[in-house]
Amino acid sequence: MKENYNILNIPQDLVEDLTTVKRINTNSQGWFDLASIREIQFGSIQIGPFKTKENGQYYTNSFGLILNSEIYDESHEILVWLPRLQHYGTWDSSHDELHIFPNQTWTSMKSDLIPFIEAQWGTYEGANKIKHLTIKGISKYADAFDFIPYHLNETVEKLSDDQLINFLDQYENTILRHPNVSTLDEAYFALAKVYFRLGQKDPNQKNVWKEKCLQILNYYPQGRFHREKDAAEICVWASAEFGLKVFKNLLEKDKRQPEYAGGASLVSAFLIHFPDQWESILEISKVKTNTIGTLHSIETAKTWALNVANNALAAKLKQNQNVMELISKLLTQIEEFILSAPLGEFSEQEIHEIRHKKIVDRLTQGWEYLKKKEYSKVEELLNSIFAAYEKDGEALFLDARLFWLKSGSAEEGMKRAEKNLLLASNGDRLGRGRLYNLIGCALDELGKWEEALLSFQKAEELSPQDSIYVANLAEIFWKLGNKTSAGRYAKKAKSMGNQSEIVETIFRETTKNSPKE
């Protein structure tokens, strides 16, 4: 802040007066806390556009003098000093309007700030009326504002490498005058992309462009950076430390699926650019709140590398055998970390997913043998699977299906499935759903439709994304004579992509007499 005092010339009477926080109470807008000089917020405000053809806004620097408020929270610019205009003002952030107070100094204002604060709402009813000017064009103040177009990110995408320097000549200094402005997200990203491309083009000046890139990436307001996915490689290229910071921040703010929000891209970029620092990813994963997000990010990076054709990072990853081996190494070590953790440290589902991965190939082979009626081979594979993981619900489902086919009895198959349900991991929702479905199918074959209905409902509850359970519910309701419910589930099954004959029949029969929408 001291540097800003010198550069932007904060009035001395303002500096001397704002020694502590002061509360200002208004009749119509609640209270406002006036910041101390150490707490005033340096930033920028935007106004316009003023003409329909202006594809952008005008920015000028500001010092927000409001620390907090009762109604508007941290709307610092409700009262501002505008150094480039040399005026005080109030900024309406809802409409991007600026009202300034010509010929006013802090000394003339400070005895009664309420009319200045309330100027943008026009709610002041006291005796100390003040004049203010609403800026509706910048011709009079052209030197005090910077015009920054919208969609600069798209502009950069269309530029050839030879045009990048011209872009910087036109926009770089303008954008750099305005840090911490959320509406300049695209402008910041545009500069970052230009620096990245220039650094790739000119290796001799790479460090210069990296420093510039790191500077602009730090321009984003705290907690407002949301380009982890499309800026992943740029973040990592600018600095390994910054790339790791962005990854950790993502894990903290996106607990559900950080891998798709940029986690996989950041991991890919980091391992491509800094393979010798792979253990940094491992260390992040050892923090419990980061473990699963890191694991899923690495898994997704590997999956994209093997299966996605139109992803530049995935292609680079696939071509780098050393990095692919590092990914496998990371996955193995993180999985072992999870499996060796104290009971309760990770959920049953998280543990199941890891253990299931270790036997899934054998399970797939087991179903192939079952189709060929090579039952002895299925039994051998099941013995191998259960020796490694006895609670795998999908393996227990295969076991019950094998028992049904070998015995030729739906009832025996059902009993085996009921027994296996007691063994299946509570974290294996997919496997337990299949066991309930098998029980439902057996009860259906035995003509016990009411009981079958309950089993199919449990299967759908455990695995609602599986259309076969919805289809089975449609069929069992149809057999029970409940055409309304049957039709509803048939429609739902079709919407999920199920095209089975029974679903088509029920849907057709239950909709042919319905009024057209």
C-alpha cells in the first residue's frame, strides 16, 4: 500500500484523518464502516459502455474507503477516491455507474459523509445537500479511463504468432493497470495466453515471459480464479510452485469432482513439465482431504491419455512413456496409502473402488467364461478373486448367477444371492444393486411379483443410473396391473436409453390413448 500512496498520490488530509475505523450510521441504508488508511482497498471500477457499438468498458483506478456495511457487505467503492480523476465519488456496482463530487476535498467532506454515501441512491433527506455529477461519457476524462474490450481471450485465439507483440503493444499496459478486477477475467487470461505462446516461440526469452505470465495469473481476485482446466498448462509452465498451488486450491474448493474441473489437466501438465517433481503430487495426496481428489485426478488423466483423441494434454501424456509410468507409480502408492489407513479414515465406497480395480479384469473374464458355459473356469477365477477381495459385490453377483445356472433353479440362485448380500461391501452399491436385481428376477420367475417389486426398488435405489432396474420396475408393475406406474417407469427407462422390447410395448400401450401434448 505504501507504494500505491507514492504512485497514485492519495490526498494528505485523507491519510491523516483515517487513523482508525469509523462507523457512519444512515437512516435509509444502515451503517457503514469507514476504513482506516491501512485497510482502504486499492482496485478499479468500471463504467459504460455508453454507446451500443462499444464492445467493452472503461476502467479507472480507485481506493475504496468503505471497509464493511450493514446491507451491502464489503462494497468498498460506495465511497471512493479516484486518483486519476482527482475526485471523490460513489460507484454503483449494480449498474456500473459512477457519481463524482467536483470541488470536494476530504476536509470539506469528512464532517458529514452521509450525503456523499447516499448520493447513488438519492435517499438523503438531510439539510446538507451536495451536488454530484454522474459520468455518462468519458470525453472530458479520457486520460483517466482505460477502455478494455470484452472477449480478448477470443481475440488472442485468432491471432498468429507474428501478431502477438502488436496485441501487447495495444493492451498490455492498459490491463496491467487494473489488478484484482473480477470482470477482467478474460483480459487477464488473454495476456497469460500471449505470454505462454511467446515463451514457447522464443526459448531464449522464456524466463521473461514466465515472469510476466505469473504476474498476470496473480492478478485474479482471491478465490475468483476459475480457469484451472483451460489454463492448466499455462499455470504449470509459469511456475511449478504456482501450478501446485492452483491444484491444491482446486481440491479445497471442489470436493465432488475436481478431476473434471481441472484436476486431471493440472496433474497432466505438471508431470509433463516437471516429471522429476512427481513426489510433490504424492505429498499433496497424503493430506486426507486431498487424497481422493488427487487419486481421481490422476486416474482421469490416465484415462484421457489412453482414450481421448482431441485433448492436447492427453496427447502429450500418451506420447511420454516416462510420464505414463509415473502416473502408474503414483496411483499404486496413493491406493496403498488409502488401503493401509486406519479404519474409518476413508469411506467404504472409496476403499471398495480401489480393491475392485484390482480384480475387475478377472471379473470380466469370468463373465466371458459364463457365456461359454465354462463353469469350472468361472469357479477358478472366483476363487482367485475372493482370495484377493472377498467382499466384491459384482463378484458375488457372478457367483450367484453361476449357482443359478448350474443348479437350474431360480430359488437356489435367489438363496445364494441373499447369502452373498450379507457378504458384500456396503460401499459396493453397484454390486449390491445387481444382487437385489437377481433376487427380483428370481422372484419374478417364481411368480412372486409383489416381493420382486421390493427387490427391484432396492436395486434402483442403490444404482439409479442403471436403466435395467427401471425397466424391470416397469415390467413388474405391468404384471401387477398398475398401468400408471408401469407407464411412468417405461417412459423413464426410455429416457435413459433403454430400448428393450418390454419397455417399448409398455410405453406404446400406456401412451396410445393418452391426450397429445
